[in-house]
Amino acid sequence: MKQIDARGVSCPQPVLMTKKGLNENPDGIDVFVDNVTAKGNVQRFMKNSGYKVNIKEENDYYVMSARK
């Protein structure tokens, strides 16, 4: 599964990185973000794009998995 590391990146860049990743891997991707704003924006984008979203909180970041 493709992984996108968007930690330390400000919005809207994590959403753009997610969009590119899903275009290249339409079955799903994992995205790493480290702030609540990026988490909300990426989650909304994934759901609006028709993906099921699973979010797991690690020590200081979130792992967001998008699957069809």
C-alpha cells in the first residue's frame, strides 16, 4: 500500500498530496499527518472521494487509511 508522509506540511498541501496518491493508487493509500487541521481536511477529502477512512492515532501523529 502506498504511504504518503505529510507530517510537518501545512494545508492545503496534505490534501493535494492525498489527491495525487489516490489518483496513482485508486484502491487506497495511507497518509501520515501531524496536526488536527490536516487530519480533518484529509479525512473530508477522502470521504468525499468515496473512500472509507480509518484513523489511528500514534504517539504524535495520525495514520489515515483510505480504502474503497
